[in-house]
Amino acid sequence: MTVLATTTIEEFLGRPDTKPASEYACGRVFQKPMPTRDHSSIQGYLLVVLYQFLARTDLGRVFPEFRCIFGPPGQTRIFVPDLCYVAKERLSSDQYLYVAPDLAVEVVSPDQNMAQFLSKIQFYLLHGVRTVWIFDPATSLVTVQKPAEDAVILGAGETLDGGDVLPGFSVTVDEIFAQMRV
């Protein structure tokens, strides 16, 4: 992520959206890395699979690149996960999400600033995100993180499930990463 400027949260929210999206943390504006083909393939596939699952179950909604504004007063941050899921009872008609998503999905980019990325994941887990899925195209591994639990790393031959956040959802890791070869 490239640091674009320092500003207040109010000033940041008054700016037009950027492509790729910009995020806000600790008074600084960061632009997300431009997604690669592999990144976009994984993100697009997961969006379709999650959308189809949620259309059948009516548990909530999945959003790509949706601005999420949350955190304790004075420490509010603005992140744009690659995908996020919000349970039906927590949805609002607001233009942005003003609560932590139930699930945040991130796909690692080759030029990702790992310190900033890990800080974002930690913030997610400390401030209301119930599950984080991290997809690494370089290793074909999925890391599942939940607050106060050890990370679970899934690879070839294993299945990613929705746990208590998306009960009944599952997809194989092989199926997800096969999208990079299509």
C-alpha cells in the first residue's frame, strides 16, 4: 500500500473514491495495491460462490470492495476488504458499512506491504470481525483467522467452510486456486 497523505477521517470521507481503493488508518491514507490476474480470479470466483450460497440461504449479503468504517471512538479505521460478508440482521441501507463485517476476505497481492496488511488483519480481529479468510496465490494456501484463536492454514485437498459465520458453506481449496489456471 502506498501512503498518499495524512488527514482526518472527516476529510478522508469527503474525498472521492479512488481506484484501486484507498483505506484510512491512524490519520494516514493508503492506496491498496492494484490487483493481479490471480488476485482478481480468486476474488471473482469467491464472490460468485458466496453470492449463490447466500441467495439460497438468505443469511446476509456479500460485497466486493465495500468500504467498512468501524472501530472504537478515536480509533475508527476505514478498510476495503476484497470481499466482506454481513449477516442479514446487521445490514443497513447506508452507502457504506458502519460496523465490522462478519467475514473479511483478503487476497494477498505480490507488492503487498506486509506490515500494513498484518496490522489491518489484527485490527479486524480486535474490533468485531468474526472471521478473516486470507488467500495467498503465491502459495495456494488459505489462512483462517478468528479472534482469540490460533490461525488455521488450509492447502491442497482441504475444504474451507463457513463455520459459525456462514453455516453450511464450503468450497475446496483446490477449486478456489484452480481459478488462477483458467
